[in-house]
Amino acid sequence: MLRYLYIKDRTKRLLFKKHELKLLKKNYLYNNNCLNLSLKNFVINNSFLKVSKVRIKNRCFLTYRSKSVFRLFKMSRIIFRNLISFGLICGFKKSSW
């Protein structure tokens, strides 16, 4: 159902990875104080990158949930807790007090 959101996010990650070097070059030229204003405007106007790190959203690979996702495991806290309670993840134990 929500798989298209995961695919959309994955394509954004691949685009960012592909154009990361161009984006760094553009930001360096823009933030360089030695360049004149017309050259800075040329750099900005000729870059049509619709890519940024901010657009990337972490999603759970099982439920495609976007909130409370652990980066290390790429899964939401609900799925993570269920897997721990069934003992499917080694080294973790569900605690209750």
C-alpha cells in the first residue's frame, strides 16, 4: 500500500548520491567570497539540481512507517520491539518494570 513512498524515497537517495559532488561544488562556489557576484549568479542559475539531503526521509523497510525509525536497523520501533520480544534479534532483551 505505502510501498510507493519507500520507492520514492529510495530514488531520492540514489539521486542525491549521484549528484552529491556537483552539489558540493555548487555550494563551495556560492559560499566563496573571492568570486564576484555575476559569477555566483551564473553558478546558481545554471544548476538545476532538485536534490538535497533534507528531502530524504528514513522509512521502515517492513511497514514503510516514517516516524520513529532506528537508523541502524532501518525499522520502526514497533517492529523492532516485536522482533525483540520474539527473540529474533540477538543481543537485545525486552525489559519491563
